[in-house]
Amino acid sequence: MALKTSQAFAVWITGLPASGKSTVTGSLKSLLDEQGVDVAVLESDVLRKIFSENPRYGESERDAFYRRMIWIGALLTQHGVPVIFDATANRRAWRDEARRQIPHFVEVFVDVPLAICVERDPKEIYRGAAAGQASDVPGMQAAYEPPESPELVIDGTRETPLEGARRIMAFLKSQALL
């Protein structure tokens, strides 16, 4: 049986594509599961396919996508469901809007230099951009605006995803959110 958290919260894990956001998210979800906390993961790649059969990544499409994603996250937290956003959200304004709408909001920046993200590139996003097959890749053609004051920064070149997830858990506990 899942336990209710003391207060529903949202953790937005942001960083460049291939920085390790999804791996940190998976580790955090596992740790929360071990604590009996049932959390909803809003993963951008999954939601894009639900919202659109042929997702586009232009500015107006991203605006519409993140408005929907934030609305879902805010609704879930209003109903007592903790949320993890696993999404680049390359514009700071989108993450700031989530912070305005969700009272217990934690922004986590997975900090990895672009060159290392390009080397990792498991989805071949950067290769596609270099070959002219993608024109809106954050960090390349589209700007990535890192958070100005995230609650946590995970150094994705020095910390394992599990170490990062443990630090997030410790922060949530320190804020009486768990």
C-alpha cells in the first residue's frame, strides 16, 4: 500500500539532452518506491507522443507542450500526488511557471557539459542535429537556459545517478516533504 506524503511536491529534473535526467529520475523513483511513496513521473518523450502523433520541437509547439505538462503536474500535486518532471525544458520560463503553480516545487539541474552530452548521445539527438535532420536541439540550435537558483545541482560527470537521487531524497526530507 502506497503511503501519502506529508505534502505533495514536484521535482523538476532538468539539464541538456543526454545529461542523465532520465537515469536520475529512475533512481529517484526507485528510492521513493522503497519508502512507499507513489509518485507520478511526467516524462517529456512519453507525453509528446501522447499529445501529438508527430511531435514538433519549434518554439510554439514547445510552449504548448510545456503548458500542458505543467498543468498536469499542478493538477496531480493538488490532488496529493507527488510528481517528477523528467524534461529538458530548455527555457527557464517554463520551469519558473511550474514553480509559480506548484507550492512545493524543487528544481534539480543535472549539470553536464555539452561536449560530454554529445559523446553520450544515446538517442542520437546531437548526431541528427549535426547531420541537419533536427533543427531545434537544446544546446545546439536552441538555447538551453540553466536554472538560476536550483534547489540542487547534480554534477553528472562526478556523481552517479543514484548519488544524485539520494541527495534529492535528503533534500525532500529536510524540507519535510517526505
